[in-house]
Amino acid sequence: MGGNTYNWDFVSVFLNWKLLSLGLVNTIKLAVVCLIFGLLLGLFVGAARYSKKRVLNWPATVFVEVFRNTPALVQIMWFFFALPILLPFDIDSFTAAFLGLMMNTVAFSAEIFRGGIQSISPGQWEAGKALGMTYVQQMKRVILPQAIKRMIPAFTNRGVELTKMTSLASVIAYAELIHQAKTISTINFNPIETYTIVAVVYFILIYPITLLVRRFEKQAHE
């Protein structure tokens, strides 16, 4: 008795390399833009979370808790489907994916910043205050230069997670890697081969970053 034999078809995947290349470029573009804005805004939100002023602490806390405790997929879909109902203009798939993933990154990076700032001993704050520095000057000249070194592994790890999370943008038809893979597998009826190649591409893209994270963590413990 012979079973059905599967006809492997990797050739059609490679013949559609332009689609995959576009998807890879869009994946990297979305990840990089979200990470840059996420870290920049996360710094301010994290500083507000650390502040003892309730007018700063409470809004920052609400923001962080909302975006940390709701799925990124829901956030992306909310910006794509719900926000245009509330605002008088349309939002394309890239903008919705950017807003969802960027806000999610802001929330998580804010907690990394807050944790890094808290790890600096109170004596550093007192030394800055003794030199007549303002709160902002203390942050800029004393606290952040020390804290950021400790936060690099966490931020690099966040970059890895964010790169993988860009695949969620496929649900709103943003032409990242997974969306392009769906297109190819639908046309050629070869999901096994297509998603195998995509998995390899993700691995090649992300594994070097993972090694970098391990290197930073090793240096931090030396």
C-alpha cells in the first residue's frame, strides 16, 4: 500500500524572491521605525513613571498598564479599524501597524528605563544635587549614562521581540514577510515550503541579534 507522496516545490518560492524581498524590507523598516520611536518616547514615559509628581506619574502609569496588558494584535487592529471611525481621516496598514507596535514598545521600554533608573544608587542623585544640578541635569549627566549601560541587553531583547511581532501586521494586509508568504503559498499551493523559507529568513535576521544580547549580558555580569 502506498500513501500519497508530497511533491516538494521550493523552486516556486525562490522564483517569487521579489515578493519575499519586499516583505523582508518592509519587516525591517517597520521594526526599526517602531524601535526608534518606541525608545525615544519610552524614555520620557519611563521618567514620568519614576517621577513623584502625580500629574506625571498617573498618566504615564495608565498608558504603560493599558499597552502592556492588552495584546499587540488588538492594538494594531484598533488603530486600523476603530481609529478612522473616531478621526476624520483614513489610516493605512503601515500607519496602523506602526502605531500599535510603537505604542506597545513605548510601554515596555518605559518600564526598562524606569527599572534602569531605579537601579542607580541614591548616592548618585545626592551627589548631583550637591553640585547644584537640576533634576533634568542629574538625569542627563549622571543617572542615564550609567543606567543605559545596564539597559542595553533588555533593549536589544526588545528589538528581537519587536522584529517577530511585525508579523502581526499581516492581519491588516501590510506587506511584511508573513503577508508576502501567504500570497506566495496561496498562488502556488506550497505552504510548507514557503513558510519553511520564511522561518529560515527570520532565523538569519534575528539570530545575530540574539548572539549580541548574550554578549551584552555576559559583559554586564563580568
